[in-house]
Amino acid sequence: MSGPGTRHWLLCTVLAIVLLPLAEAAVAVELRPAPVPEDPAQLLKQADGLESSDPSAFSVLMRRLDGSKLKFSPQQELHRRYLDAREIAFRGDFKAAIPLMQVIANQSVDPVLSIRAGATEVDLLLTQSRYGEAFGLLSSLLEKLPQITEKSVRIQVLGAASQMYFEAGQYDLAVSYAELLIKESDSPKAACIGWFDKLGPLLQTGQLQAVGEQISDGKAACSRAGDVLIADMFKTVVAKFDMQRGMPTEAINLLQNSYVEVQRKRFPPLISDVDELLAQAYWKSDDTKSAMLYALRVIETNRGFGGVYLATTAGAYQVLYQAEKKQGDLGAALAYHEKYVASDKGYLTDVSAKALAYQTVKQQVLANKLQIETLNKQNQILQLQQALAKKATLASRLYIVLLLLVLAAIALWTYRIKRSQLRFMKLARRDGLTGIFNRQHFVNEAELLLQYCRKSSRDACLVLIDLDHFKAVNDTHGHAVGDRVLQRAVAACKGCLRSTDIFGRLGGEEFGILLPECTLAQVLVVAEQIRLTISTASAGEDAPGVPISASFGISSAAHSGYELRQLLIHADEALYQAKREGRNRVNVADSPECA
């Protein structure tokens, strides 16, 4: 089963990048206070410069500013409050920092300060799961970007855009904004941020060749940036690249070489990500003891931070579940699996919310533009109609007809936008590759159907399917052939299922089917038919010579009850037993004790 750590980039890397200078201030060994000028304008200018060049001196200067008796103009006071708000955000009080940034962005007469506050507000809204507001504000900032000439502000907006679009699954947009950031970078640190933002989406979409060709450039930029937080964060990109290439030992060596340095920086998002990567790498290296050690460290680091680190929490619980199951402690494995399912479901819900917020805001922006254009055209028609009352010329009448045609075209576009909104709502429930339910929607539909079966005293069975040796197919023939094998396997399953059965992709090469009103004997016949069909379908024209089979685990409500998580545990144990017995077989969890 694929873990969430392989499908996620840290939500809080956005804040880590935007608040990077303040993060480095937390680990400075010495405080080097700079001379404080008497002129408020010069004082604020000096503070802005120190924020990126000498974070320690900036921290000291801000304390002096807060206690000074200098008289600031209203605009200068907003500037000082902006710097205070950034310090508050880095301390972790994101909720308190949001209204402060909103006041500054709305009241500032300086467009540069207004945009800086707005870009920071985008990142803070993201931490509070206020995705619709974040995308709406980001859209407004990007419209202003062509008029922005201040380098540092452009870099801040481009970085926020790249990370936000990555979080929403818009990987091409994320890469394009990251490339702009690299092109416009005025320092090694900014270039390192750009490479971090660019290679993340490429890794997420499995473009290992593209990453391999460009990762040396990112390493060089981050090396020139020196001992800064973003350079350590970039090492997680390299580690994930090694993991995807099947080289967990290299990932472990890289992360362990900088582990003390990461701990010294005391920045929870980075520490959590590094520990979760080490847990996954040690698990893939068959070092169960070390995998559990680092997974437990993730749980401890994330304790008290709510849903901010759901992905690393889910990844850690998955490693602990797999480790306990391997060691034979099925009670502990069940407890960890329940925590993994809850964390993973929360993470997937969060991902869907981001994607839906992006599409909603995008459609709203288009609809608003069309509405404004419609009003303008209607005003032109009224003006022409008034002119026709005095001068009824053929040319004016033809122009009215033309404008009416334009209005009709606008109405058609509006209708298409509404249709696209409905289409997106449907796609949000489907797996992009196979077209069947994604994990989140499968879980939701399965739980509803199980409630119905319980109330009506009807039987139900759950079948888990895992393609055998699928990683070898990807490694040997490439991901394109792997994708076609997955699609053929899904088509084979569909041909054996009823319209009332619920079919979904749970992750990677694992699928789930919930069959209502079916006895265990009937489901065994269906599972065996699917197994044979998959074996037969594997030798298609689009992937000749690629033999593949599948292993099956079955659980029934009659023995496991109507709780989906219990059915999943028992079916997963049966699947695991099928794998141990040689794969390409069907195994049944015929009693709760087997799990």
C-alpha cells in the first residue's frame, strides 16, 4: 500500500519559505544589534534589510522598535505592525496574525506594503484551511503582478503562487511560477526556493528523468545559499528523489548527515518531514526498529499542532501499523491502522478541499468577468437604441444585431462554465487514471451502503485486490506501461461487477470492492472470476510480454461486522496471507480472529 508521505509535500513549506528569515533568527548563536537611526523612515528601511541579511539583528531591532518613543506617521506605523505580524506568525500563532495582515493590506496606501501583507496573508489562510479565501486573494495578487517592480515582492508572490497551485494539484502551473521565480531570483536563497518549488511537482507527477536532469542545478543554488533553512528543506527533495528511484539507503545517508543541523533549527514542519522520510526509508530498507523509532518521533513532533501535519502523521501511523503487523502484534497493528485511516482520511479531505477551492475561485473569476462584460454590452445596446430613436440608420441596427450575438455567445460561455463546475464536482470523486472512485469517495459510499445493509439485515462483503510485483513492472517497463496495466486490470474487474457494487482505487496498485447482498460463497466465485480475467487481460497489445497477477483478501459483514474499518483490517490481513502463500490467489478472513 502506498503511504501518504509519497503523495504529499508539506503544507507548511509555504510558511517556511515566506517566513524563512525569521526562522533562521530562531537558531542564530549570536545577537548582533545594529545601530538604530533616529529617523523613523530610515529605521524601518534598516529593519527591512536586516530581516533577510541579519535575522538576529532584526529580532533585536524589532524589540527596540516596539519600545521606542519615536513618532511614526500612519503609513510608517502600518509598516512596523507588518513586521510585528510576521514575527507573530513565525512563533506559530497563525490565527492571530491573519487579521493583522488584513488590516495592513487594506489600509496601506503603499502598494508594495499592501501586496507584501496580502502575500503573507495567503500563506496564513492556507494553514487555517481557508482555501477559498486564500485562492481568491492570490488571484487578486497575480492580477497586480505585472505592475510590481520590487524584486523581493515579486519573488514573494511567485513563491506563494507556486506552492498554492502545487497544494491544489495544479502541477503545471506550480512549475511555471517556480521557473519564473528562478529566473527573477536576486540571491542564491531565492533561487533555492525556486528549485524547491519546481522539483516538488515534478516528483509528485513521477517525472524522474526531468528531476534527474535538473536536480544538480538545485543542489548548486542551495549550496551557495549557505546554512539556511531552505537548503535543509531542499535535501528532502533529494531524499524523495532517491526513494522514488528505489535507493532508500542514499536517502537515509543524506538525511542523517544533516539530522543534527535540522534539529538545531527547531522548525517543526521540517523536523516532521525529515523524520517521516527516515521512517519510510528505514521501512523500505527492512530496518523495522529504526522505522518505528522515527515514526514515533513524527507523532511526538506533531502532537499539539492539530491538522497542520496530517500527511506526515498518516505516514508515520502507516509505518507503525505495517511494523507491528510484521512483528505479529496484531492488537497494536489494529490500533495504529485505525489512527492511520483517520489521519489519511483527513489528509485526503484536505487535498480535495484545496482542489475544489481552486476550481471554484477560477470559475467565479470567469463568471464575474463575463457578468461585467455583459453589463457593458447591455449599456451599449441601450445607448444605440436611444440613438436610433433620433437617427435610425442601418449601420446602427446591424451593430445592435452584432452586440446581441455577442451577448448570446457570452450566455453560452456562462452555461459552459456552469457545466464545467458540475463536471469538476464529479471528477473530484474519481481517480484520474482509472475513472473509478478515489479512496475518499469509496470510503464515504461504502460506509453509507454498510449502514443500509445493517438496518435491513442484509449481508455484504469487502474484497481487497493488490496487483502482484507491480513495482517491478514500473521499474522494468516504465510508468506509462504500468498505467496501462492498471487500466486493463480495472476494466477486467468492471466486467465482473454489478451496478450496485462499489469499486474504488485505494492507492497505488490496490483496489477495493464492496458487494452488498452477497454471501461469502457468491463473492468467492466473483473474486476467482476477476483473478482469472486479470491474468488473461495482462497480455494486451499496448504492453506485450508483461505478465501480471493479483492477490485477493475477502472479509464479510457476517463475521467482521458492518464497520468499514474492521472489514478493511480483516480483508487486509487475508490479502497479506495470500501474498505470503505465493500470490495470485484468493484468501478469506473467515473469522475476526484471523485479523
